[in-house]
Amino acid sequence: MTVDSHGARFGWIEVGTDHRSYDARPGDASASIPILLEATPVSEAKSRFEPFGECSLTELFERLVEPTLEAAIERWLVEDFGEVGDITTEAFIAPDVEVRAEIRARQEGIVCGLPIVRRIAARAAGIIESEPLAVDGDRVERGTRVMEFRGPLAALLPVERTLLNLLGRASGVATRTHEFVQAVEGTGVTIVDTRKTTPGLRTIEKYAVRAGGGTLHRIGLYDAVLVKDNHLVGIGANPGEAIEAAVTAAREQMRPRFIEIEVDRLEQFEEILDLPSGTVDVVLLDNMDPETMRAAVGRRDQRRRALLLEASGGGTLESVREVAETGVDRIAVGAITHSAVQVDFGLDIE
């Protein structure tokens, strides 16, 4: 198993009883990612299309976040340290002052990012001992202790804001995701993320989505095909033929995890249903009202039951359940990353 230049590492994907290792990298035609067959039940296809869907949260961290974490920590610390370091701490704090400190939640939420906190502390000052008092994915209340430190105050203070920022950001994404997941509970619909992530924090925010109970969409542009309206502008006068030819080439040369096409009208959706079975795995219903989505679901059920339907377009906590009840399989929600509010944590020093 190798790590590509994007830091993505893809592993075990279950295909029936056949367990094989697939290593999907951008431009790697040798990778072998399974294609959805028309006979595949929707429930199986849902899990198959999720990257790292078979992984526990701990394994997901190791495979998605870990490969690029050291380089990321270096960038974060340089933002604060520059070429000099923490001149305030150096001037005011003696190096032999030992303390005990703990991170406490200042509001309720879903905690996420504790392994990152430990790595930041160890990377900046290895003499700091840390002990997690919670695990990622736990619900915490105001005042809950989530991490304890022991070591020199002069080593801890310079990394305080960096580790609290990352913990708060990841926990904010996990908390927002959990709210959406709770809103559709009982419908059988999954909440999936998007690429609307903070530059430089994508793997962490996607990890946080899983910690909050959400499902991962594609990691980047390299692991799945998503044909949007702007892609269709230049495909010519025979879109059906062009789509079929492009999909065939993509499956043979790029081995994407899935092929998804965006539509915003029922007429476009009918054209997708007219394509040969297995051409498209997922159809993105973009900015459709609930009535139109129900119509699309009905036509899918009649003609192409294994085709996954994904709703997208400005979903809110107030509207997401109505969308889920139309019968779509999953809902893509950009707000769980781009509009997540940071959860407040504080470092208390004794």
C-alpha cells in the first residue's frame, strides 16, 4: 500500500466475498476499483462507494490523516513561531517550571481531533506528557475534561492556541455533521460531505465528518468521477453518446470508485436512465424541490433500482428531513464543513 502525492491511501474494499487490496492513485491505470453492477442492491452500493467505509475511526485516522499530518503540523507551528519562536514565553517563563494542565470543553458538542492534539504537543515539545480523557466521536458537555498534560510550562504555552484551534475546528465539523445525521434519523438516508472544505484541512475535516456519524464522498478529484453542469457544456450535440464514451474511457483508464452525474431537471434524469445499464452509478439531483425529487425516485424505482440518488443544493437542518423523506439515498451537505462553527475548548493550567 502506498501513499500518493495527495496523501490519500485507499485500502480494503469489499466486493462480495472477494477481498482484494486496491490502491487508487491519480493516473494509475493499474488500480482495480469495482464497478457497480445493475444487480447490486442499493444498500450494498452505498457502503461500497464510501472511501474507507470498512475502517474504524481509528483506522480512518491512520490511513487518511496520518500520511500528511507531520507536514501539516510543521506548517501550523511556523504560522505562530516564524523564525524566532514564542518571544513572550521565552521572556517570562523559566524553563524549569513544571505544570499539570487539562483541556476542558466550554460548550457541548462532539469532540474530535484528540490524536492531533497529542501529536502537536509531542511535535513541538516532546517532553510534554499527554493523556486523552475522551475519544473522538464522544459527546461532551460544558466542563468535560478531554485531555491532560504534564510538563514544562515553557513547552506547553507556545502550542496552546494551535492545538485548541485544531481541536475546536475538527469538533465543530463533527458536531455539525451529527446534527444533520440526527435530523434524518430513521429515514435510511446517509449524510455525505463535499469538497467544500478548508484548504489544507480536508483530510482532517473529512475524518471529523465520520466522527460525527456522516459518510465520506470522494476525497478529491482523483478517486471518483463527478460530472457537473460545467463539464457538460463542451461535450457536443449528442450528450448521451458522449457521456457513454467518456465513462467507458474513465473506467478503463482511471478506475474511479464511482461515476456520478449531476442533473437539475427531470428531462436530464430521463436521459441518464436511457443510458446502458451500469454506465452511471450515482445521479446527483441538484437544487430540485421535494416534489421533483419524489418524481425522480419513482422513475428510478421503475427503471433502474440499483442507481443511487443523491440530493444536493443548500440543505439546512430545517429542510433536510423533508428531502430525506422523498426517497433519495443520500444527501450531500456542504454546510457540515464550510459552515461548521468551532467548538470552544480551553486549557486550564495548575
